[in-house]
Amino acid sequence: MKYFFGYIVAYVPQFLVVIYLLSGGLLLAEGYREFRSTDGMRIEAELMEASQTAITIRRQDGKVFKEVPLERFCSEDRRYVNQWLAQEKERINNADISADSKVKLLFLKGKDDEMNNYGDIDDRIVKFEPEVVLTSEEKLVTYPDVEGTIVVVGQGIIEDEQYTILSKQNFSITVLPKQKSRWEGEAFECRYDPGYGGFEYGGYLLVLRNRDGRIVMAKASKSHWEKDPRAILNARKLQGYDSKFEKKIKLYTTFGIPR
């Protein structure tokens, strides 16, 4: 370790003097600490990576020292590294999902548009078996018990500018690293008749929330739904809306809407 800490000795003392003269004492930037070798040499650095046998640290000037054997550091530093490793393990096994999480959202509606079994050639029965698939591209991080909502929207058969909520279901799902995690919702159906009315499938909204309940991810079949998901999330069933769910419209029929 003579080379490693020998390099530090050549530069650090003057740096410490400058800091002391300017601030009246030794100040460390956030995330940085003083590491000591077993023979008493010192370096101010930030812990970047660690294993049970070696660490990678970075000085405040950006200089990085990779895979330095942990045995070369004092016992206090080794305890710090062990605590850091435990915290990192907790972080990657119990992470809170965010907008930066590498997770892709997919909604499968399981739509089956069939004729009815009572002889009406125009009356259609639309069955849905909703499913959410979250594909994680994270190498290590697990997001446990992610809360979300899937909303299936109906669009008017006769009044195609009229929309309503066909189904709104909340779910909880654990997203595992490098895997596809699935949630299957409750099946439902609706009906429509081209000459009489009703609603057919008009799109969907899928959102995920973090532990504070804030929406951090959204995917929808229409861009304005994705940009303003709360408009649909706050909408009520058996109520008509315009395409942006900003204006309420009276429903002249509830034909085809699941109750």
C-alpha cells in the first residue's frame, strides 16, 4: 500500500492546510470521509463501490482508486465499509420505484369481442381480462409492493366523442430485476349495439406510484391521458366525459357499462 498512500502524502497535506486556513477547520464534502491505512496514512475520499475484500474510492479532485484491498485500511474503515454494504443490500432489495427506474410498462386488455348467445346479431358482448406486465431492466434492484392503477376507458358507439370508465382497478406488484412481473386483474365485460348505443373499448391508462403515493410512471393509449393522468383517475363510473376527461357529459344510456 506504499504506492497508494505514498501518492496521497505528496498532495494531501498542502490541500488540508488550504482548507484549514479558509474555513478555520477541516471540512469534508457531503459523502466524503477520511480513510486511514493500517500504517496511519490518510485520504479524504468517497466510497464508490465495495465488496468483502476491496473498495473503490474517489477523491474530491476526481481521482479514482479502484479495487484497493480492504485489508490495507484500519479497523474503523472496515466497519464503515461493512455498514455501507449492508445499506446497499437493503437499498437494492427494497428500493422505491421512481421516474428513473428502468422499468417498462405494458397493458394487456385480453379483449374478446363476441356475438351474444341470445340471438341478437347486432348486440355484441365485449369481455376483458386485464393484465399488467412490468419488465425490469435493472440488474440488481428490486421494487417490492409497487402500487398502481389500471383504468379501462369506453368510447361511445353512437356518440364517439363521449367517453366513460369501464373499469378502474388498483393493484400491488413486486418488480424483480431482469424479469417480467405480471398482475392479472378482475375480468369484466360490456355490451354495445351499433344502432342502439353502448360503449366499446376506447383506451387505457396505467400508472405506478412511489411509497409517498405520487405518480412516478404513466402509460396510456392517448398522449394527453399520459400527460394528465389524474383527470381519468378522478373520473367516476356511470359518468360521461369528453376525450380529455376535463368536461362532464350526461350519459343518455348506461347500456354496455359494467356496474
